[in-house]
Amino acid sequence: MDKPTQIRDLLRSIAGTDKPLFSFRLMEVVGVDGDLCRAKMGDFEIPDIRLSSIDGGSENGLLVVPAKGSIILVADLSCGSLRELCVIGYSEVESVRCHRGKTTLTADAEGVTVEVGSSKLRVEDGKITFNDGANHGLVKVEELTKKLNALEQEINDLKSVLFNWRPVAQDGGASLQIAAATWIGRQMNTTQRQELENDKVTH
């Protein structure tokens, strides 16, 4: 080996530039499975590309999921051998999830989901859902109050009819029938669920 080559190699060794370097590649996302994705360079498809730079880092950290067909910037941590790849840049994001302990926050194109233990909240445009909405909508308090007030008024009117009635000798209850006729003739409408339910907020 000649002197200039020896000097070059020694300088590279001192500077650390003789070691293999990370490489970066642009790839197209083919599919996503958990915290791994498949992507391709040209016609060459590569599986098991980590979406978190640290193996298992998404379990208690941040997970960014790229959209299928989008372009990602992939770091080759195996310095060119394509054995240890992770995504570090995104042209389009499908969703973002942040997880820590019992709390998970997920944002996607439709809205945001917050989970804390067994409790879950989903917020979308014009709609809020607690715990998957199995108990249907929240009660419209103002509408329910109006309905209860109307029922209470009907009961009070009946009480007034009965209280003010005076028996008449030998009429066979006809005077009571006449007194109650106006109250009995009034028809109360059947309450419909949609009158009292706010289906924009379910729980």
C-alpha cells in the first residue's frame, strides 16, 4: 500500500469515516400491520419496516401510521444491508397514536379517540360518543322539563276537579261525570324518544 493510501486510511480511521454509514431511501407504502409496514422501492417489496425507530417504542410512545400508497423516508440502520429499517418521514399520515400507561390518544382523518383504562371518548365533526354509545343519546333536559311540567299540570287539574266536586243528592254521580268531562276530554300526546334524546352525544 502506498504512502498516500495509508495516510488517507489513517485519517479516515481517526475521523471515524471508515465505518459504514446509515443510508436513507424513499419507498412507497404497500400495507401496514400494527407497528410495522411493507413498502417497495421500484418493484422490490420489503416487509417488516418499523414505524418506530426503537423496537417496541410504540407500546409506550408515539406511533405514526402512514397512508397506503404514500411515500415514506426509511432509515437503514444496518448501513446498507436492508436488515434493520425504520420510517423517519411521511408524505401522508393515516393516523397518529400516543400511548402511555392506561392512556391512549388516537387521531385520524375522522376525529380523535381518547381511551383511559376502560373509559373511551370519540369526538367527530358534530358528534361525541362515550363508551361506544350503547346507552344511546343524552337527555334533552329542557324538553324533558317541559314534558314533566305538562304532566304535572294535568295531574293538578284533575286534583282540582276532584277537590272542587260536591256530591249532589240522588244524581248517581252525574255531577262528578260532568265535572270531570272537560279534564277527561283532553288528550295527552305520547312522548317520542327523539323529542327527548340528543343523538349528537351518545354514551
